[in-house]
Amino acid sequence: DIQMTQSPSTLSASVGDSVTITCRASQSISSWLAWYQQEPGKAPKLLIYKASILESGVPSRFSGSGSGTEFTLTISSLQPDDFATYFCQQYNSYIFTFGPGTKVDIK
Amino acid sequence: QVQLQESGPGLVKPSETLSLTCTVSGDSISGYYWSWFRQPPGKGLEWVAYIHYTGSTNFNPSLKSRLTISVDTSKNQLSLQLISVTAADTAVYYCARLVAVAGHYPGNVDYWGQGTLVTVSS
């Protein structure tokens, strides 16, 4: 199975900050990577798919990049709604796997 | 607007069978892949299985021997059965719709259900 890692596990930031989360795959997944945001007690929400394509309706302050084994999610100017947990997920193989998550909290 | 709603018992005894149904509204179940995911309390997301509306399936290898999933296109529903449950199966279970990649491979989720907490306890 393809293993996914994320760093950092927790990130403390302030409103207006720019933050970057990194996701790494144990082998190449091309660009078959999605990013999801999850608020406490809620279902995940799709932000980015195919590594860099913004899902319709998602604010443009979210952006994704990368290919192969290393990917990043950047939030350019944190807003109060952005304090949440972020997961990456690969769908290159028929066995889907997720990163362990990055919690973005208020500094 | 596509909506998915999970339903089923919130409490299951150890060694018994966990059974969940997901009802899809706002679009037909036909033409898509559908998936189950789960999330133990306070932990990360785990893919459980997916099924194409035609019935083809794929399972998480760690759960495969205990899993059955199916679709009922007449009811616009998908279902999950997990046998011989233990406390390790306690989780919020989500059903979800998958985007088709390159026209026919299962891809990322675009719609999620709200999730249902299943607790395994005597």
C-alpha cells in the first residue's frame, strides 16, 4: 500500500497568515492527490483534486501543488473558518490512503 | 444538490454484524462509484471499500475478509456489512460519491454523507 505522511501534524497561526502543509507519498502517485478540510464533528470537505485543481466554490486563497511524491497545500491568508484539520488522500492505486492530518489552530 | 444520508444502529455488540445503509438523493446512483470511509474518534480517515453502480467492488485489505458492500439502484441506496466487529471498529462511518478519473477509474470524493457514529460495546 502507498503510505502518506503529512507535516507538520499541528500548525499554530494567526488570521491573515500564509501557511503551507506538506504531504508525501511513499511512491509516486503522479498527480492523483486530493486535499480535504474537516471541521470538528463534520464530514470532510473537498478543497483540491488532482493535486492542484481547486474544487468549485472553494476560496482562491487555497492552492495545491506538487506531483510524484511531494505535495503542498497553501492557504494564502488564513480566515477564521480555516482553523480546521486538513487531510491529503492519494487515489493513484486502487487502495486509497490518507495522510494522518494537519491541525491548523489559532496561535 | 446531491445528498447522502447514512443510517443504521449506533450501537453494535462485539462479535456481531455492523450494517449501514446510505440513501442518495439529488442524483441517480447509476453512473458513479460509491465508497465507505470511517474515522475512529479523534483519529484520521480510513478508506473502507468502494463499489461501482454495476456492482464491481474493491476493499481495504485489512477489512476485506469481514466486509460486504452492495448497491440497490432501484432504491438509490448502498449498503455496508461488517461482520465479527470489535471495539477497534468503533468509528464514524461515512458514505461518499467518487469522481471518475479518466472516465472510468475511481477518484477523489466529491460528496460526503454527514457520517454516523457506530460504537461497538457490550
